[in-house]
Amino acid sequence: MLLIIPTFIGISLITFIIVQMAPGSPIFLKLHKAGGAGGSAVTQEAIEQTKKLYGLDKPLPVRYVLWLGKLVTLDFGDSYKDHRPVLEKIGETLPVTIQLNLTALFLIYLIAIPLGVYSATHQHSVGDTLVTLVLFILYSLPSFWVAMLLMYFLCGGAHLNLFPAAGVSSYDADSLGWAAWLWDRVWHLILPVGCLSYAGFAGLSRYARAGLIETIRQDYVRTARAYGFSERTIIYRYALRNSLIPIITLLGALIPSLIGGSVIIESIFSIPGMGKLAFEAILSRDYPLIMGILSITAMLTLVGLILSDILYAMVDPRIKFS
């Protein structure tokens, strides 16, 4: 847990430099949106005043140290766009993104592990070949392309109108009962969650398959077979538990990939989450908001890595922490 501190500082430093040195300036975007200025002298004066207002007149190392100092007190600064506190804007959108990503994460593991077990226990069979082919096709499909196809064919227009095309709830969701509200939320999240999760379980199931194939070749599995245990008991009680180590390791990598994917998916489906907020912040070069979102994402990733370490000891009793 103490390693989170230097790791986070390293992540935030690299991110801060990339964000600040990326093409485009919030100053020119702000002045252009406001209508620009009349002459070159006035324009330069406006630029300097705006730089001073946002603190962009200071050297890059000084800006980072000032930002890091505020971060210790959980002060992410104010958004350049509407001058609202960054933490307040993230607090409004983060629950939606967490709900979307936790649902996708649960679905990924729920589908990937059984598929991996089936492929490992039916190695080189027709079923294993078909599952492998379908999963590799799914893994190769870009999520934004799949999302637009699903919207085109399943969200009204000239085709089927089965799912809502935008948002996470209907306009009258607040007036619905608990069960109706839950069903409305689930119905809105089916397509976004599906677009976020299909590549994840396609890739993760291959790791589950490889891990289980390696495990069932171990001596203790052969010993369990010699004792006369059923194949189901051997697979699910002994082999599967020990083959989950690489699957748990990937938990920390799945979290940032899901949040990164939610930037695209939330924008396509107009979901008011942190991903859509990040996309808008990048377009407007809203440095404080971008850094706030990336900092939250980095912390979620580091928490996912710690959770992976804790789960190691739970699934494998041979691992002990002292």
C-alpha cells in the first residue's frame, strides 16, 4: 500500500507532462469561444491575462508541484470550462462510470471462466475450435464500431427499436417504482455494457484456458485422478482454483482498459459518466479536469492491483503474506 505513493507520483508526473505539452491550448480555445480580440496587441494582452488567471504563466515543474500540493488536500482545482470545482464534476459522473464498469467487470469474469474451463477440458474438440474462433473474432472487433452498428440496427430508425439509444434511464425514471426503475436502468445498460465487456471476456477466457491446461498436467491432479475423484471435482475443486492466479493478475489491467473504453462508449451512447466528461475535457483542453479524471483512474488501477494481491491468498492457500 505504501508503494501506491511513489507509483502515483510517477504516473501523475508523466501524465501532467503529456497533458501540458499536447497540441492545442486552453487559452486560445477560450478566447476563440469568447469571440477573439480586435488587434494583435490586445490579443497578446488577453492571452497573458488568461495565462496568469489559469496559472499557465509559471514553468512546467512549478505548475506540477503546485498541483501536487493541492492534491494532498483533495483540491483538484476548478474547471477551465465553467469554473466549477473538478471534484464536484467528477463526483456527479463517477458513480455512473463505476456502475457501468463494475457490471462489465462482473460479466467478463462470469463468462470468461466457464468458457476457459470448457475449452481446456475439451481441448482440440469441435466445440473448443468454434469457441476459439468466435472469441478471436470478438476480440478483433473495435468497440466503437460495434457500438455504432448496434445503435443503427437495434435502436430505432429503419431497423429494430429494441433498446434506448442514449442515457442510463428514461425521462420519467424518477416516478417509477423500485422494480420498474431497476429494469429501466438494466435495459439502458445492456448495449453499453455489452460493448465494454465482449473484448474483455474474449481475451480473459484464453488466459483461463491456458492456465487450466497447464494446471491439469500437474502431478497433484494426476494423484487426484488416481484416488478416484470425479473429473468435475478435480477440475472445479483442485485445478481451477490454482489456475486462477493469472486471471486475478489481469484484474488490475482490466480496470484501466474498461475506464479507457468507457470514454468512447459513454460518448457514443450519451451516458453522463466520467468517460464522457473526460472526452469533453480533452476536446476543450481542460487541464485540471483531465488531471483530476486521470488521477482518479490511476487510483482505481492501483486499488485493483492491491485487490489482486489480496485475492491471491484467498484462491491459493500456498501463498502466505508475513
